[in-house]
Amino acid sequence: MVQTRGPLRAGRYLRWVIPTFGLALLPWSAELDALAPPFRARLETVLAALRADGWDPVVTSTWRSDEVQGVLHQLPATTRATAGRSCHNGSIDGQPAARAADVWQGGLALGVVAGVPSALEAQVPFLRALGAEARRAGLRWGGDWHGRDSVWDTWQLGWDPAHVELGPCGG
Ligand SMILES: [Zn+2]
């Protein structure tokens, strides 16, 4: 992977944030080139293993600016990490370099965002497979994070089962 140098090239990562966030144009990304190389290598191993098993893993979020992290932190049931403290934040030499990604089977369905039980249940087998592959690749998995109420409690999937990361983060 070619690492570019220079000021934070956030402009190419600008995208419309989901309307519930206030429909703002903020820098965040779902691209793998916004990942730190050590994490990206492990994630690609996970994605390949899932595809080999017939899944269609879609990375819906990689890097977020501190600004977006701050917005998310204000929302209920999203993230506990304040601006700059998430594995989705961070940069290397001005280049976005996240150490986390969110991965869903077939993409992030609106029904999942809305918490529709049937839509959640449809993701469960995939999320369990994601967790197994993440562990195998030496990544932390948000499905192992318990201790707060979650729409995933019915399936014992913690509170962020689409999230995988490679610490340390938020230094
Ligand atoms: Zn995440």
C-alpha cells in the first residue's frame, strides 16, 4: 500500500451523513485506503474468509473525522468514544488511518438502522461469522462488548457486533 504524505486529505472523504445526523457534509469514509496498513491487512483477511464461506461482507464505515465522532457521541446507542478516541479516528502523517471498520452482510439495511427485529435477526448468522473470523485474525470484535443495553441482546451479540478493530487507538 502506498502511503501518501502531506496535510490531511479529508476533502476526498466528504460524504453526506445519514439524515438523522442532521444531513451534514462531513469527512468520513467507507474506503479501505482510509485504514492503517496493519489493520487493513487483517481486515482483508477477514473479508476474504467470509467471501470464501459465501457471505457478502460490505464495509460501511472505516475512517471518521473527529468532528463526525463528536456528532455520533451525542446520539444514543451509537458510540461511547468521544472525538478522537475511537479506532475509527486517527491519521498517519496527515492521511486518514483508521484502525476500525463496520461490516454488514450485503450493506447496512435501513431496517437495521431502525432496529426492526426481523432485519436485525437476518444479520445474526453473518455477524457471528464476522466475530469468529475477527478473532482468528487477532482483531477485537464489538460483539464481545457487553455491559450496556443493546438491540442485539436477544442474540448475545454485545452492542456493536458489526465493528472490528485493532488497538491501540485514541492515544
Ligand atoms: Zn465501528
